[in-house]
Amino acid sequence: MRQILIALCLTVFAAAAHAQAALDAVMAQATADCALYENGNLMVGEESTNSVDLTGDGEPEVILDAEFLRCSTMAGAPYCGSGGCSLYAFVGEDTFEWQALGWRVIDWDGEPVLLIGRDGGWCGVSSAGYCFEALNWNGETFLTVMTPVE
């Protein structure tokens, strides 16, 4: 039993370390991108990173919401456009990215569901429309019934 607990702790620690390294890489790229634009400095808003259980295992994953990243030499958020802002989820060794107009995690009978606000173009209507994509973790990846727009 002790060996199982040690192995589980090491697995959780390794996944957390990988997620932190992936987050650090995204932030380093954002810092570099900002510096390229008239030698700007990246400003990281307090709400940019969030710890939330996305997989239902009781351990929090990290979400980076680029809406709260700013560059000192740019107006607006550099990772946002008319269709929303980059939203990253770091789960184990994987990094997921979506374009979002906002997000929430809701509880559906004990299972976390990531709701992402989407531009209407993702839903087959004019971009002035607004819809939601619901994603849940199946142990390997996020599932959704939405057909990706190519």
C-alpha cells in the first residue's frame, strides 16, 4: 500500500511539474512577443491564472486566460481578437488551447464541465452571435459534441 501511495504522489508531482513547465513556456513566449513590440513589458493580471479541477480527480489543473495578459506598449490584450482570447488548460503532460469569450467550470452531477463562450462563427451563425462549448475530461482528452470549424 505504501508503494502505491508513493507512486501516486510521484505521478501527481511529475504532472504538476510538467504543467508548470508548459505554463512557464507560454509565459516566456508572451514575454518575448511583447518585447518585440516596441520593447514592451508583459503585465500579468491577477486573474490570468486559475487553479481548478478539470479532470474530476480532486487535483487542480491550471488555466491561463490570456484576456488578462497585457503589453505595456499595446492597446488592448495582445492575445485577443474579435472572436475572443486564447485560453490554455495544462493537464498532465498536455496543453490545450481554445479561443474564448469567457469561461466557467460547472459541476454536473460531480463531474466538472468546462464551458467556453464562443464567437457565433463557431456555431454556424454570424460572428455577432454567441454560443457555448461544453467540454468534459474522459481520462485522456477533453470531449465535446461540437464539430471543429476548419
